[in-house]
Amino acid sequence: MTTLPILSLLLLVPLGAALITTLLPRDNARLVKGWAFGAVAIEFALSLYLLANFAPNTGQMQFVEYAPWVPQIGIAYHVGVDGLSLWLVLLTTFLMLIAIPASFAEINTRVKEYVIFFLILETAMLGVFMALDLFLFYVFWEFSLIPMALIIGIWGHEHRIYAAIKFILFTMTGSLLMLVAILVLYFATGARTFDLLELQKMITPASLQPWLFAAFALAFAVKVPMFPVHTWLPDAHVQAPTAGSIILAGVLLKLGAYGFLRYCLTLFPDAARQFAPVLIVLAIIGIIYGAMVAAVQKDLKALVAYSSVTHMGFIILGVFAFTEQALSGAILQMVNHGISTGALFLLVGILYARRHTRLIADFGGLQKIMPVYAFFLLFVMLSSLGLPGLNGFVGEFLILLGAWQANPIYTVFAASGVVLAAIYLLWAYQRVMQGPVTNEQNRRLPDLSRREFALLLVLAILIVVIGVAPNVLLHPMQASITELLNSTNVAGLLK
């Protein structure tokens, strides 16, 4: 452990960098982009320092920082991380390091504002994963909505305003109900505190648990997003700029899954047991529905967007199976999905930058024109569909293994999503990359630039490392998962 206030530094560095960005000359886009990359690189280095000092053999909160904020009503600046949140913090800082340079070629207008919003967004997302005070958590949760909505609405594509408004309306509706639930919880326990660790020690009245769980769960389900509150996601992804899609899929969707883990299971364990079958059924519907809708998409980016509905369904299944293997797989799959789907959105963005179209029918035969690009696209798709030896396989296998212990029937239906993923991903690859070159405009497309190659190479290396040595990620989270199952007494509830 370290005495350095590392979590506060992780929260303040992006905010400080955003403030300094306002002082940079507007007409020097190269300087602004270089400064932004330097800031997120420093942030990633700080997260590596956090990892290096993390103690993997304890399930307790680490790097805890506490300071009264509004002591009269029990609000405090209280942050910390454990095995449930460690890798999500690392995922956030890593994907920001990918997203910023991925924007260099695409974003050439209002570059200062673009960079500022991304840096603010990084602080907000990290705050959600670190907050141990419900009021502080809610501030960061809401804070993350505005920058992403502006990124979509200003730098997105032709229907960007519609997508941004839909994103705000869906997420804010669920969030307002969660705020009401937080206030009810504050008064119902009689403790007059928003401290998560203190509230976890108290017993929420049984008559209130289902209602409070439902309010929290709705906010998290919208963010995941789960079927049937998923309809904002394809619009947001398709209209967002490439870096926006990378962060939206890679990190923002994980806020909802993390919320289920950190809040629904620990604050309302009885209600979690009561609602688990419903949420699992909805997750399985999402797995199958997302895959089937992805298979019929004409837009390549929409296909990847609907694949996220499928992947997040697996994660929710892992959370509510209530077994150690399934929970481990769910957290690992959050990281895997962030890396693999982030890479897919990067690849789609690279293609769009060259042809200004995402329609699958406009391509064909690109494997001959862009062989290096074709290799990375196939590699990442194999990762996304769960090929053994790559990262996606480990997470899905653990989820299905843990879900089988809880209820084999759920697992049989969920496993069909693996088969469907192979169908829609490989079919898309065949139509885009193989066969004859049917469009003359595609014959002049350049292959990957050095910057694009470097970004994809880093992602590919991580995909292999996690697939071959998953215990590097699994070991630090095990103590926290055991602590979660023991403290909430939900282990094996579906048996």
C-alpha cells in the first residue's frame, strides 16, 4: 500500500488537464491533441502505480481516502478500490489512451472543446468506480452523462442530435428514480449517512428492499443496457465519433454492470435473490435478441453496437448467477468487452474515415486491398466471439460454468449466444473482406497507418495475454468476490 493519495490524483489529473487545455491556443490543434495524449498517458501511468501497490489477498477496500464534505447531513468525500473495481479503473485509463489518438485524424473542428469533454468524462467515470459515498457516487454518475451527450451531439454524424437527446432522456429517467431511492434509504435506515460501507452493515426494511432494488436496478439496466431498455444504444453508437463509441462501449456500459455488483447485491441482498430470475431471463433475451438483430444489420457499426447488447447480457447473467466462477467471469468479461469491442469500433472508424460509409453492401474484397487491416479485423472478431486462446473465451466460459452450477437451464439458452455471435461476426467479415472487389472506389483504399497499426497492435497483444494468462486478472479480484458472496449471503441462491 502507498501513502500517496493516488485516487485523488487519478480524479484530479484529467480535470487539471482540462483546465489547462482552456489556456492553449485554439488554432494549434496539434498542440491540443499532443497535450491531451500526454495527460491521458500520465493518467494511465498513475493507474499502473495503483496496480503495482494493490494487495491482492484482501477483500477490503484499499487506498481509502475520507474527508467530510457536508458533515451536517452525512455526506463525505469517501473513495477506495477493491478487486471489484481495480480492473475497471485500469480499463478506463487504458481505453482513454487508445481513444484520444484514435481521434487525431477524425476530429479537426472545436478540438479544444472535444479534448476538454473527454478529460472531464474520464474523471466522472473513474469517480463512479471509486466512490464509497452514495451522494458522491450519484454526482459522478450524473456527471458522466453530460460530456458524452455533448461528444455525440457536437462531433457525431448526421442524426447526432436525436441520438444525444435519446441518450440523455433514457439515462436520466432511470437516474432520477435512483436518486429518490438513495434518499429513501438515507431516511429509512435512520443512520443519516450516505456512506456505502456503513449502509451495508445495516438492514434495510424488508418492505422497502424490493422497491429500492427496483429503482437502483432500473438506472443500472438502462446504462448496461438490458433488454428492453436498450434502444438508445444503437443510435448513440452509430452517431457517435469513433472515440466516443470506444469509450461508450468500453467503459460507460460497465458503469451499470458495476452498479449491480456494488450496490444492488450489497445493499439489497434479499431483493437481489427475489429479482434474480427476472433479471437473468431478461439477460438471456438480450443475448439472443442482440445477436439476431446484429445479424440482419446493414450498417457495420450498428452490428457491433447490437453485439454489445449480447455481451452485456452475458455479464448480467454472471452477476446474478451468484457463484464465484460466474462473478469472476462477469468482471473479467467487462474488461474483455471493453478491449475487444473498443477495437471493433476503432476498426469500423478506420474504414469509415477512408470511405465515409459503413454500409456492408458498399464493401467486398477488401482483404486484397487492405491485408493488414483484414488480419486485425478477423483477429478481433474471433476474440469477440470467444475463440479459445483469446480473451473473450475465458470470460464467457467462466460465466457459463458458474451459471451451470446455479441453473443449467439458463446456461443452455445463454450458450446459444456464442453460436449466434460466430454467425453474425464471421458473416459480416465475409461480406466486407472476402470475395471480388465490387466497388471501384475500394481499390484505392490505403492500409493501416503507423498510428492505427500501433493502436491495434497494443489491443491485440492484450487480447492474447488475457486469453493465455487470465489468472493475471483473476487473482486480484478473488478475495473481493469471496468477501462479496460471504457478506451478502447470496452464494448459490439460484440452486
